[in-house]
Amino acid sequence: MLEDVATTNATATTRDARGAGARTTLDGLRALDAAWAKMRRGDATATATATAAFAKRREGASDARGETYDVAVAGGTLGVLVAAALQRRGARVVVVERGELRGREQEWNVSREELERLVRVGAITTEDADACTRIEFNPIRCGFHGGGNGNGNAGDLVTRDILNTGVSPAALVEACRKRFEEAGGAVLERASLRGVEVYDDCAVLDVDGAPVRARLVLDCMGFQSPIVRQSETIENRTACASSSEVAPRRTRSTTRRRI
């Protein structure tokens, strides 16, 4: 399927941004397709095992020195939207982004109301929202295979004000970052998060070997987040352990009934 879109790659951006929804080149799509195939085959064990200890609980207070932020946001492409709002409301926030903090070139489709919410929480201004908007259109006609609208009735479904605004992620992230840094927010760019240790008084992030202290850590790294993978691994192990405990009991119960 991906080979069918190879001819369109020449017009796509040649450089993927990082973060949610950032893969837009053909190579990026191939990587996502390979990752999805690996998940379907159940080959994620090695990766899950490698990231199982990414976040650790430690007893007592941390002995790491340095500034303590109120919030550390891991993953900046979407995280900077949250970070800007929190910073402008008085929190002291740091954003940790492993690559360059920028949005992709391909537009995001949002509702105008969703964009206005960013204005209301202070992440961007009305002028920023207008500058980020590339197109607005109404109404939207949703067609379905076979000509139905999903309810057994013929015809298309027409909506208004739903995903009808095309926004430039590059412009939006740039505007949010500007407001964030103007309010005193800190950005650690091209900085790799290697792990998180949670103590009684704070969390300590290992950022390229240097400690960053924060009272709260927000994971905005998306579905490839090592924290998410660790959580999924623990859930899978718990489910497997429960199954192994239940199975023998069922066997013994069946045997007793036979006797």
C-alpha cells in the first residue's frame, strides 16, 4: 500500500518533525507501518523489556541538586501547548524535547472552538490563532462507502464546525513556544530523556545524564513513550500471572467433579 504513495513523496516535506502526528514522509510512513506490523505479530517483547525500568520509584528524598520545577513536560510538539498554558498561569515549567521543537508542515484539522480554547487558557493570542489558520470551510459532507450514512439511510452526513479549520502546526508550535518562553518557561531542546526516578519530595528526570527536578511530570511523548510501554508491560505481566493462577484451580475443580 505504501508503494502506491511513493510518487507523492516528492511533494511532501523531506524532513519529519518529532512528536504526535509528525511522520509525513514516505520513509516515516514505512517506519510506522513496520512498527504496526511488529505489534500485530507480538514482537514488542524485547522493546518492552528494555524500557521496563524507565520510570522507577525511590524511597526518601532526592539528593539531586538544582532548580525544582513545578512541572516537567516530556515531549514538546504537543506538550508545549500544555506548558504554555501552565506557565502563563503561574507554574514554573520545563519542556524536554529530544529533537528540534517544531511542528510539522502538513496541516492539522481542528475545530475553531478547539483553537479558541488555547487562546482562553493563554497558550496563544487571538492574533496567533488567526496567523496559524490556513483555511476554514463549512459545511463538511461526509460520504460513506455504499452511499449510506451509517444509520441505514441513504445519503451523506453533513456537519458544521467540526474539524473545519486547517492549522499550520509549524506556526502553532512556534507561537506557543514564543508565549511560553516570554512567560519564563524553559526549553531543553535536542535533549534525550533517559529515565525518571520518583522520590518522596519530587521526580528526578535524567536528561542526557543531568538531573532535572520537578514536582510533576507530564508524559506527552505519544504512543511510543517508554513510560507508556512500561505501563503496558506491567499490565501484560499482571494479566499473564492472573491467568496462570486461575488455570490450575479450574483444572482441579474439573477433576473433583469427575470424581
